Amino acid sequence: MKRLCLRDGHPSAFSLIELLVVVAIIAILAALLLPGLAKAKAAGQSAVCKSNLRQIGIGLNQYTTEFRKYPLAAAAESVSGATTLAMWDGKLLAMMSSNRAVFVCPSYKDAPSWTNNVRLPVPNPSYGYNTVGTGHYPASGPSLGLDGGSDSMNLGKATFLNETQVKSPSDMIAIADAQPSPGGADRDLDDLFPVNLLAELIKPRHSFGANVVFCDDHVEYAKEVIWVRKTDAARKRFNNDNLAHPESWIN
């Protein structure tokens, strides 16, 4: 192939201006493509998160099928003569072949490792349990959520929510994207359960939305503002009797 030559016999080359134009065009194309790639990546992470919650929902249903009750958010248990704290996610882990990976949302880039050590249990980093519905933790009476609402820290005195007490499983939130709870030896129950799932729903994840699995193990996505809005239709989905309980919204 012959090279193009200028009239003086020297080979042709790109001028500096031409090179700058090419670089500018590449930069523009990259700027146009990157947002689309970022959205595609975020959509993929949200899909994995939905799959995680679907598996967790199936594990919850296996638990309720076997025990006819929902696990407590946290409960004191005696193991080898020592009193330990058992968390809801640890109970479901046994139903899921001990697959801890499903308890980590891929959109949570700084997620710490989750061990749920029986000596110093810490909830999983990504997902929260609908402990008290629209109420407050600890509940002074029967819980509106999936926890029984009793003093679960006293061995043998815990009250569980029976499977049949959830009036509309397809319309009751079970587990959702949530703020991670802090760990450490100095944490207390207020750290493990800041207020309720309404207060814990994550904001930065999934384009300011949250994935949620319901008691019948189906998964939905919506913007965080949709999940937490103060309407009867939104709030009743947090409560086991499928009623809004506006008297509890003050919490």
C-alpha cells in the first residue's frame, strides 16, 4: 500500500488540531456511553439483590412451614450453658444451606463480612427484618410486625408471632434493603434495632429505592419515598393485621 505524500515528498501525518479533534470526539462518546454503562451495572446489582431477597423469602417460608411461627428479631438462647443472642438472619441461614453470600447486597460496596458469631452476633450488613411494623422497638404490647413483641431477652418468656397471624402474606413486608446496624462490644439493642424497618430503609442504594420481599416470598422494588409515605395503603403493608394503625405513625 502506498503512503500518501505531500508535494515536497514527505509522508503525510495528522496535524495537532486533527489529533485534538479525534480526542474530543472520543471524550464525547465516552461521556455519552458511561451513564448508560453505570445504569446497566446498577440494574444488574439490583437484580442480584432481588434474587438474594427471593432466596431469603423462601428460607423464611421454610422456617414458618417447619415451626409454624416467625423467628424473633433477636432472642436470648442457652448454648452449652452460656446465654447467647440469636438473630433472625441466623435462624434463616440454617434453611439456606448456610449461604451467607445472599445476605450481602452487591450495591453495598463497603459491606463488612458477616459471621453472626454466637459470642458477639451482629445482624447481616444489608437487609433488615420487619420487627415491629409501624410500631416502635421494643414493643410494649403485641407487635405489629413479625416479632412477637415480648421480652425476648428473658429465656423461656418470648412470644412468637404464629404463621396464621399474618392476615395477608402477599401484602406484608418481611425483609428489605436496610441500613447496616453498627457492631462492636459496646452496642445495645437500640443499635441493633434503631426504630423499625421504616426508619432503616436504605436511601442511596438502587437509585434511591429499595427491594423488598413479602411474607409470601415475592419481591418488589419501589423508590424509598413510596415505601415510607404516610398513607393507609403504604403503612398497612408493614403490619401483620394488614391495618394502617395511624396511631403508631408518631414513632
